[in-house]
Amino acid sequence: MSRRWSTADNAGAGEAQFCFRRAFFVFLACFSLLMTIAQSARAQSDFYTGKTITVVVGFSAGTGYDIYARLFARYLPRHLEGRPTVVTQNMPGAGSFTAASHLYNTAPRDGTVLGMIDQASPLSQTLGTPGFRADVSRFNWIGRLTGNAAVLFARSNAGFSDMRETFGREMIISANGQNSRIMTAVMKNLLGLKLRILTGYQSSAESQLALQRSEVEAMTLPWSVLRSERPSWLAEKYVTLLMQMGAESHPELTAVPLVTSLARNAEEEKVLTLVSNDSRVGRSVMAPPGLAPDRLAKLRRAFMDAIGDPDLLEEARRTGLDIAPMDGAALQDMIRASVQVDPSVAARVKAIIDLNQ
């Protein structure tokens, strides 16, 4: 017996078709959204494929900054999706002010340009140093390879065994970086040390040649760089270690006094602490302002993975380079705090340094 379709049957069939069509369109919308998300994620992960990352170094080839930047550049591709090519570009000038200005004002803000500039840049900003055209707190800090245990040393035949001897006798000292210029100016103008400060040498390599040619009697270098690049100077006692210029003592230099030990009162100690604190910035990598948060996070992860790479650590051990890393988030916080200085102390530093020289 045949069955006849009723009006109710037609209504039910129409409702079922409507529900099916609605479910189908919802499925299409969800599928399209998931595909968009997947394509976006794939685009992000593929961003560095075929790309070149340039690490701009604010100093000449062969300097401590350059050595650390090239070490980092060799291992970063292993730990960044897309395995980009990483090259270094030396951009010396004005104690790395040229590179800082380029990174802050000109360089692409997409993660294809990174930089390493003078550790004294936060202090230069705090003091309003002419020529410094950047806000260090707005850089995207990627991570620190090491702090800078800088040491001031003199040719042994110059006859200095203690920095306090320069209260009564002139020392000719090379200061080619902004940090060393500030530190030596403070020692001269605040403490009254008899220093003839020469700033014409463009790199630490030139300063080392000047030391060997007896054009200068003293200079500063990161301890790890002096130890690795000039081991004969130490073994043959060609130089005498006089002073640690950073805020913290290096474990291998416990017999060498910190610069803060020269302070004769609380005011001098505050000033010396301020100008030596930048040793904590050390050899750090950053990106220009305006970097997308997801790309910043990716670069920070890759940085820490690269610094922990067993091959990098072995190369650093073999060449005598210190590795004391700090992750990007902690470094960013430290940089922001470093430019929040007691105005009275900053004013005192400005008063004792002729920033226009």
C-alpha cells in the first residue's frame, strides 16, 4: 500500500534540509578559519626561509663586541625556523652611536636586522650625551651572551703597579669606546687621577698597537678577550692588571680591585657605581623597535637555544670567552631600570664629564 506525503511530512523535510544547509555552512566557515590560522602559522614559521639576518656591530672587526657577535651569528641559524643565513656587518663610529642610530631610526623592523652596541648606551642616554639618537628602552632586547668584566691594564715597563699611583703621576691611557671614555673621565675629573686620555684610536685593536708602540701606557679590554687574544701578555707579564672596571668582580680576578674601591666617600661611590653598572649589559643583542611580539618571542627562544648549544659552549671554552647569558625578558627589564636614575647622581656625573669633548 502506497504512502501519501502529508503537509507535516513536507514541513519536516524542509526543516531537515535547512538544518543540514546551516550545519554545512557552519562547517565551511570553521574549516576556512582553521585554514587561515594554519596558513598564518605556516607563513610565520616560514618567514626566515631564504632570508638573511644581518647583525650590525657598532665596532670594528676584531674587537670584543665583534668576536661575540660573530660567535652568536655562527650558531643562530641552527635554532631558528627556516635556518636563515646570518651575517655580521661592522658599523663603527662615535663609540657605536652610528650603529645605534641606524638600528633605532633606519633598520627594518621585521626581525631581519639585529644589533650589538656599546654597553654604555643606557648611560649615554641617561646623561643626554650629544649624538646619541635612540631610546634604549624601546629596543627589543633579545638576550645577553655575557656581562663585561673589563680590566684596565698597563705595560709593565711603564712602572705602574697600583692605580692609586696615578694620584701623583700621569698615565697615558687609550679610551676608544664610549664606556671607557666615560669611566676614565670620571676617574680623572671626579677622583683627581692624573690621566692623559687619548680618544683618537678607533678600535681596541688600534689601541693595542698603540700600547705596543709605546704611544700609550694603559687601556681597557674585557678580561675574556685579553685572556684569549693576548695570553702571552699575561704569561710573560708584559702587562700589569690594575683595576676591574665593572660592577661585579670576576672569579679569576679576585686580587684585582674594583673601580669602586677608589671612592673616598659615599657620593663618589654612587657615581662610580652608576658608571660601572653598564658592565651588566655586556655583550647583548637587540632588535630595532616595533618588532612584532611573536617574532620577538621566536628570536628570544632561538637566542637562548643558540647560547646553550654544546658546540658554541665548546668553542667559547676553547677560545677563552666567557658565557654568562641573560634571557631577553630579564635583560629588557634591566635596561628599562638602568635609565631610571636618581637625577641628582646623573646631574653629578654630567657635571664632572665634559660631554661635548
